[in-house]
Amino acid sequence: MFCQKGVDDMARYFLAKAGIFVTHRVKKNDLMKLSRATGGKIITSLDEITPDTLGQAGLVEEKMVGNGEMIFITECNNPDTYSILLRGGTEHVVTSLSRAMHDALRVVGVTIEDGKLVAGGGSPEIELALRLREYASTMSGREQLAVTRFAAAMEIIPKTLAENAGLDAIDMVAELRSQHEKGNKYVGLDVYEGKPVDMLENGVIEPLRVKTQAISSATEAASMILRIDDVIASAKDANPKKKPDMADLD
């Protein structure tokens, strides 16, 4: 039995004597998760207890985790929620792990929601740059220059991947361009092999929503900066004038 409020010691004694495990002062958020995991219903009165309100779990046990105690509820039937226990040597490590795990779960969630993926390894950026250059050739004037520069900006991702992997960025980008011009639009940079490979065949993929959001945010940021006509910096006076004191006023 899990209770959000406190449970009297006498009540806990008789419940334990009857073989009923009791935990009190459980957070409401945790109660909701328990309900989803075990199928039990949250009730506010003993009169509401029926067989339909009871949840099911194969094992409920208390374990020592670090310097504290934690209760584990496992072997649930068709649970709708799970808990992930992260461990680390320091609080900073655990915080980093938590952030990374949250990002990974959100990526998986977005992928399931949208059902749309793109190849990784910089292949979408190379393909976009190729198509943008083709589009720029149909334009004239300054618009052509803007589209060409936008295409060059798209290639920053594969270029950065190559540099971080210790590869020659110029050679890698040139080889990727060549592959995409031949129609191999899923070819990206494999930093482990140090060469362009088919990203889909190697299972290197990204959610489409993440990719489009990154490009959209970067474009909006660049546009906002370009709207700035000038920046005026206020420099401090090297020889500030001395404020008159009372003696000077006399």
C-alpha cells in the first residue's frame, strides 16, 4: 500500500502483521506513475477499495542505493511507465547522464510520433547544398549569391564532423559531393571508418523534426543578426572629469 499522507505507527504495525507492505508520504507524481505501472487506481477512501482498484506487481522490494533506500516495483503486467536508474561518481556526472538520457528519449519519442527519418553523417546537408546550388544557377543578381552562400553554410556540418574525426575536411566534403552528384543521396561521413558510406545501410539516422528545427533555428538566428545595421560600442572615458566637491564650489 502506497499512501500520499502519513500513516500512524499503530496502523502500520497491524498492516505489517497482516503481511501488507506500507509506504507513506509518497509524492503524488510517483503515485500516478505507480498507477500506470501496476494498473491500480488512486483512491481517497477505504470504502472505495474493490478488486478492480488493486494493481499487480510480481515483486516489491527495498534496496540500498548509495547512502539511501529505494523501493523497486518490478514484474508488472503491461506497464505504461518505467524508471531508469542512473549512477555516477559525482553529482556532475549524474546530471550529465540525466541530460543525455532525456535528449535520447526525446529523440526516440519524436521519431515514433512523426515516423520520419533522414540519414545521418552530414548526408542531408550535402544533398541540400547540391540542390541549392542547382537552384541558384536559375537565379540572377544578389539572390544567386545569397542562395550560394546558404548552400555553403549547409556543408559546415559534414566539414565539422571530418575535422573532429581528425580527417581532411576539404577532401571529405569533396568526396561527399561527388557521391551525391552520382545519385547516392544517403552517403554520409563515417567517422570510424574515415570514409563516406551509405548511412541508411549502416543504421546512422536522425529524426526529420530535429534536423528541420536545427536548420530553421540557425536560419532565423542568422537573419536576425543580418538585420543589425551597425553596432555602437560605448567606450569608457580614459580621463573622466573630476566631479566638483564642496571646496571647489566655495
